Amino acid sequence: MRFPAGTYLSYTIHLKSKVTLFLDQGAVIVAADFDGSNNAGGYDLAEPNQWDKYQDFGHSHWRNSLIYGEGLESIAILGPGMIWGKGLSKGYGPGPRAETQGVGNKSISLKNCRNVTLRDFSILHGGHFGILATGVDNFTLDNLMIDTNRDGIDIDCCRNVRVSNCSVNSPWDDAIVLKSSFGLGYARPTEMVTITNCFVTGGYEEGSLLDATMKRLPSDRRANRTGRIKLGTESNGGFKNITISNCVFDSCQGLALETVDGGLLEDIAITNITMRDVVSAPIFLRLGRRMRGPAGVPIGKLRRVIISNVVSSNSASRLACIISGIPGYEIEDIKLSDIYLQPQGGGTANDAAIEPLEKENAYPEPEMFGPMPAHGFFIRHVKGIEMTNIEINCLKEDARPAFVLNDVQDADFLRIKTQRVPNAPTFALNNVSDFHLYLSRPIQDTHVEHADQKKI
């Protein structure tokens, strides 16, 4: 089905199997406003879902969307036109609520589909989700440009997914996020996913990415500047066999890998990442016990993650990179290599004495623990970590240690380079066993069998 150049005002469009929706250059599908009158029409009603208590409303319903498909195969939406979610709800704040009959909150939603391609079009002001795909297998997203007021792309409980050459500006929520919710009524992993050659940001006025003016949000404008790539927060089914490569982060939060609802997060490889002006932790790994799902599910695992070739400049001074499990449930087998961090610095000796709370049941976010006692890496409840070729160079002198390790076993550090500050250690070890440090300046090679408290 072809849409030639022009503007098309619409409520819900139903996709069909083996049909391609093609948007010509100059074609714009506009999400119509909802005026509050049930007699005036509106978007399809949100379907009942007995499992909606385990994730927010947006993740639990699909039909209340501008473009919608369920149980379909061999479908495509191709560009180079635009989808403008003008009349869609963002899910909170002023305007119609997504739960209201006749209101839509997603530009594109897909449920239990296979062999799907989205390519070459753009989305402006996409609502709660520019794209929400749940239970979609053999899924390709390529050369999309999304400039939006909440999430850009949500990939939930999907298998065999390729995301490439996409640009997303999403100051108020995540840019590209993998989830594994309980929205389908069972725990299904998101697996076999590749994200490559993408640009994510939360630092620009909405619409200025699409028109290439790239207008920076004023520093006094209230915005989360989220705009990141994340695995989580919904994590009932877990995440397996995933690569992220050749991606650029600008004026947003950093990488986040989170499993807090019982799922396994394992076999992840991340490489060739550049970041500028990160507003929180450049790298955030969190194993928690929120456990929003059916009772009786064991706490998940976060293991076998490799992160390499990362450069981050001018990251927030309050936070370090954070790798944190919970007592009795360690993050396992993590390898980080060839990483250059440039934090803003400025931490004090009082900051170095901070002992972050565990917050085992809390919603996972880099800011959840408050200011960090380290300026490089805060590592807690970890078993098996190897860090090689790591350089940390603060813009301002920082009196906190570069590395703080709490309850860590089997830690190898090779070729670590940091600045020296008078009376400030490079490493603070608390309940650490089998610690090795080699070829790192200006520190001598060190081996520690066990340390309740030690500074190096």
C-alpha cells in the first residue's frame, strides 16, 4: 500500500500479513487529536490483559496505537516518509491519559509477529513509544530517524533482531531499549539481537534532529536527557546472546544492563562505543531483586559480559561507572578492556567516605545509589572481573579513589592508568579476595589474598 506525498490524518491503521506500507518522500501520516468525546471516534481500545500488573500500561496493551499489527507475518513499513504522533499520549503529565477510552499512545505497535521490516522512515513526537514490538521474531529495523517525547524503540520478548543505522533523540526516555516483560503472560527472553551503527542522544530540542538543526536543549530546561541504549528494566524473561557495536552516545545517559525481575542477562558483547557529556554513569550493570512478576521466581543472574573499546568524555562528576549485584547474588564473569574515561572530577575526601545503600528492591537507575565514593568504577558483589587497558583522566582533581571494590572475588587489573592525588588511594578494597594488579602506573604490582579493608 503506497502513500504518495501528502498529509494523512488518521486514527488506528491495521496492518495485514504480506502487505507493505510504503511512505513516499513527502508523505506524512499524522496521529489525530482525541477531543475527549466518545462519539467523535478515536483509537482502538486497549485490549484486556490479565498480566498488566507486572509492567506499566504502555507495555501491556498494543491496540491503542496509530499503526498496529498482531499475529501477522511478512509485513513491512518502508520510507522515506514520516509518521507524526501529534495526537498521541506520552503516558503521563498534561493531556489525555493513555488509559482513557479512545486515546492512543504508540506510533507503531506489533505483537506476536514474524518476518517484519521497518526501514528508511522517520518518526516525530512518537508518544509513549515510537515503536513497541513484543514477541516479534525475525525483525529488521534499519535507517530509521526518531525524534520523540518518550521511548524511541522498545524491543520486548523478541528473537533474531537487527537494529542498524538508526538515529534517536529522546530527551525524556530511552532511545533504544531491550525489554523482556511479562506482558505476553509468560517469561520470554529477548535474544539473538544486534544493535550496530546507531546514534542515540537526549540533548536536543524535539524535531531538531529530523531537520538537522541540532538545537541543544538549554541547560535550564527540565529534561532527563535519557536517550541511551538499555537492557531492562522489565526483565522477567532475560536477555541472551546480544551484541552492541559502533554506536555514538551524545548528551544522554550511558549504557545500562539491568536484570531485576528474575531473568538471566548473559552472553553480551559490547564494543566500539563513543560517549560525550554523559549525564549519569557511562557504564551501569545492575543485578537486583525488584521481582515484579509472578511469585516463586528465583533471583536472576547477570554474567558473561564483555565491554571493550569505549571512550567517554565529560561524564557527570557525581557518579562513576557502576557494577553492582546484591548480597548473596553476585554479578559474574565480566571483562572490560580498552576503556578511556574522562569524568568531570571534583570529588572530595568526604565523598570518598560515602557507603551507598544496597536498595535491593529499587527500580534500577544509575542515580539510585546517590553520589559514588569512586570517580572511575564502583564495583560491588561481583565474582570474576577482569579489567585491562583502562585509563581514567579527570578534568578536575578528584580526591576519591579511582576504583572502589566491595565484596569482590577474583579481580584482575592489568595496565591501569590514573591520576595521583595527594592522600587519595587509587584502589579501596573492602572484603576483597584474590585481587591482582599488574603493569599499572604509578602503582607497584600487587597481589592480595584477602582484605577486609585496604587502600592501594
